[in-house]
Amino acid sequence: MDHIKKLIIGLIITCLTFAPLSFNQTSVVKAASSDTFDITVTGEFLFIDITNATWVIGTVAMSTVHYTNETGVGPYATMDTCTVNTDLKLQITNAAADWVATVATEEAGADVYRLNASIDLWVSENMVILGNPVSISSDITAGEDETFDMRFDAPTSTTVGDGQSITVTASLIKH
């Protein structure tokens, strides 16, 4: 009988010891073996479109000055899809056939014209020269546009009567 008591006590202890190890299958928590995440990215993008990109000055008297804003319409740089801040630069990329563009701080002269640009109604201005881009506006906020005016200083005299055509290139540089 002692033997039976010991056996029953052993079984009870065994059941109590292993009882916490038994569990209900419906309460099992499984760890995820995978998950996903999204990535959103925008590339640096520069875009410029010049509105009012043709300025027909017409016949000019020598030693006269002409402004794009004389008619109330100046060039307008549309840059609304740029994703970075930019600097707007201008340069003469095709000088007149018979006239020479000024360099550095030179004034207009015989068969020499001068071209300037301003973004603030001529409070300040920058000379636009041949072959060297000149910054006329700096740190333009991404998605913003810029209006600028041009000034043409006619030569003091000319040796030709032919029409002259000048090409100005506008460029955006990441600031």
C-alpha cells in the first residue's frame, strides 16, 4: 500500500510538473516571417521654359537703350517642375553677325552693343556676355518661376545696315 501511495503521489507530481507545458492550439502566437515597406523617392530634376522668348526690337537709332519691359512684357522663366533650388544664368551664345557684344564692364561703342539683365526692375543688373554664363538670380526655390528684363544698348555707330540677330541661352544650375 505504501507502494501505491508513492505511485499515486509520483503521478500527481508528474502531472503538476508537466501540466504547464500543455497548451491549447487556438492560443498559439506565431511570429511573422516577412513584412513589407514602401520607398518614395524623387530625382533631382531641372526644367526651364522661357515664355516671351522672342524680342523684336526693330530699327534702332545708334546710342539708344531699349528695355523688354518697355512693352510690359519681359522674358519669363518657367521652372515650376524643378525639384531642387537653382541659379538662373544667361549668356550670349550667338552674337550679332556684324556687331560685337561687350565684354566685362565695357560700354557700347562703334559696332559694339551691350546686353544687361535684371530680376528686380533694374535695382540691380548683370551684364550678359558672349560665352560666359552670368548668374542673374541665385537660390531660386524649387518649383518657383523667375521673371527677368533685358536691356539692349545699341552701338554708338555702325558700319552696316543689315539686321542683326542675337541668341541668349538661359541655363539652370543646381544651387
